[in-house]
Amino acid sequence: MIDGAYSRCEQCPRACGADRTTGAHGFCGERDTLRLATACLHFGEEPPVTVWGGSGTIFITGCTLRCAFCQNYQISQQGMGSPVSETDFVRLCHDLQSMGAENINIVTGSHHIPLLARYIAAAKLAGLQIPVAWNSSAYEDTGQLEQLCGLVDIWLPDLKTLNPSMSKRLFAAEDYPAVATRAIEWMLMHSRLVLKDVPEPSLHCSGGLCGSAAGSEKHLDKADRGAASREKMLSGVIVRHLFLPGQFEDTALTLDWLKQHVDARGCVSLMSQYTPVPFAEPPGAAAARALALGAIENRLVSATEDADLRDLIAAYDFSYLFYQELNDDTSWLPDFTQTQPFSNSLATPVWCWRHGFLT
């Protein structure tokens, strides 16, 4: 499937037609070589994803969207990253597994599905046993996603908005709502929700690298299981929606769709950590970004909005929901120019684009 996939690229819904084999860039900004920005044990995902050992996140360079507020803009839009071979990718997966990762979490790989399908298959053939998660914007073609069947266990798609005019301004993709909802329906059809209780770290982690999840999300609908065990997602879908300041009605519409189409089939994660990013870019790019950000209120979420959101999700009574505690700390924003892009409490780096393997 890789042969020809990059010569006239139609890997994402934009179908830009770029010949990525000749050095040309697709809309995603990438050629036919997989590039990574960083890989780490990450403790900021939902509890069934991080569990005890953290999620083995691998951040792919490039993106099929142009989100004006992207916190990962250095790698999604500015191209920070270095090439990796299949051998490197397989080693990285196995290093993360040996360090206690609960899963391999592929972040923003939609523009490299054929190559990643081959690399994931190679990692599994070489002994990768933990689940593989696909962490994406959901701006994906379902025909392309078919290549990941049997390789990806967990799906972590965004549902950013159902408003085409909003997605046109903020993401440069007016068709995002239709494309994303179709992709999420496909994911739900192909991955049954399976959760398993796992014991405390001292009983199943080695090397002293497993610790408490540092993420701020919590599960609202089940009693705390205490320190003895936590739930681990083995397969299934968690649909994420980021509340955009001042856009309460947009979130209400999105939650309504999630209640109708996702509830009881998968999990919902409502995120409230929207944070203005101190972008470092040329004046022209900064002006274009400011124009796009005019579609929302570029600020932290207020306490009043947080209270209203809590009332809203209580009214919907989702079967399985995660919601973040409101926090005005912005120190978690990543900086991918650093070997450690995140705070030490949030992640343990294993590989970075400047230095390669760190272990």
C-alpha cells in the first residue's frame, strides 16, 4: 500500500496531490520520510491511558490541519523533527514498553498512515505486546484508516467543532465537522470498549519508572478505586473535545452529538485547558494567526464557564466521562526546542529530534 501512496498524495481529506517522493511537501508539510519530534512516557492523558506507567507517546512531525491555537505548533506547523527508520521506530516502541509504558501512543500521524502501518506491524512482529493508540484530530479518510485495522487498539480522536465556519477560520478545513464525525463513527465500529483493572505499580512495574499520573483529568461517573488498582484501556475510543473560551453553544452542540453517537459505545473527554500560546513566528504568520484567532476569545477558561460546563455535563449524564479540573497554570505548555519539552512531572523523555535516543 506504501507504493504510490506518496507519489500523488491523497492520504488525508485534502487530497492535495503532492508528489512527496520527489522532495515536495504535502499540505501537511511533510515528504515521504517519517519524522518525529519527541517520544516520552507521558502522564497527562486520561487515567485509563496513562494508568500507572504512563503512555508511550511518539509525536509525529507535520499535521493535516492548521489549528490557530495549536500548542504543538513547533512540530505541527514549523516542522521541528528528525527522520527515523523502521528500525529506529521499532526500537523506540520496545524501549518504551520496557520502561513500563501502558501503550504506544502515536500522536498526529494522519499524514503518514501507510508508513506507520508498516512500522507498527514490524514492532508487533518484533514483540511489542502493549496496546497501540492512535491520537489524532479525526480529520481522516476512513479508507486510509482501514490500513490500521488489527494494528491500532485504542482511538483517541478529537471532535473540535461541528461548526463549518468555525473550522474554516480556525483549522483551514471547512469540511472538518463532516469528516471528523464520519471518522469517529468508523472508529467506534472497529474498536469495542474494553477496560481492565490493573494492580498498583509495585506489583507490575519494573525499574522504578512507574508513578502516579500527573494529569489533571478525572473520571466523574465511577467511584475512586483507590490505590490498589486502576482501570486500563485495552481497546476502545475516547473522543476529546476542547472547550474554546466564549463558545459555550458550540460545545453544547458537540456534546449533544457525542451523547447521541458515542455514549455507551466509547468514552468522552471534555477538556478545559485552553491556553493562549506565546507563538514565536514571523510578523506575517503572526498576523494571519491573530486573524484566525479572532473567531474565539483567546484567553483562559473562566470559573463561570467551568461551572456552566459542569452543569451541562451533569445534565447529559454520560456513561463514561472525563473532565479536567480548572487550572490557570500555563507551565505545562511544551517547548519542542528542548530535550525535555514538558515539565519533569508530566513526562520522561526517551528520544528527541535534536539528539535521538536518550537512553
